[in-house]
Amino acid sequence: MAKQPNQPRPERDFIPVPTRHRHDGWTPDKQSRFIDALAESGCVEEACAAIGMSKQSAYQLRTRPQAQGFRIA
């Protein structure tokens, strides 16, 4: 089911993975947008492309010990 335009996105219980601040890194906002894009497309590669991050970096982020919320989402 496609998300309707102008509808607020559903709230998710998601705690972003703590990361070092980098302009090109996985900021909390990018993590949240990735989760939304993944929920919509069901494809990691497409979700990564939508936010300008690599598939490999998403899988690396997922393996961090503090990434339980990211893995669950």
C-alpha cells in the first residue's frame, strides 16, 4: 500500500544508532529517512539510494552493538 501524499508518516519507535558527527555519515535524520524509505520500498538498495548512502554502509551500521533499534526497525 503506497503512502498517500500530504499524510504524516507513521511514528516509529526508533532510536538512531549513535555515530560520530560527519556531514556525509549516518545522521539520526538519515537513519530515520532510511527506515521510512525501506518500509515503503522493502529494498535496502533502493532505500539507500533514496537518502544518498551506500548499501554496504547500511549493513555496517546494522552490525554495531548499539544498533538494536535500527535492526528491529
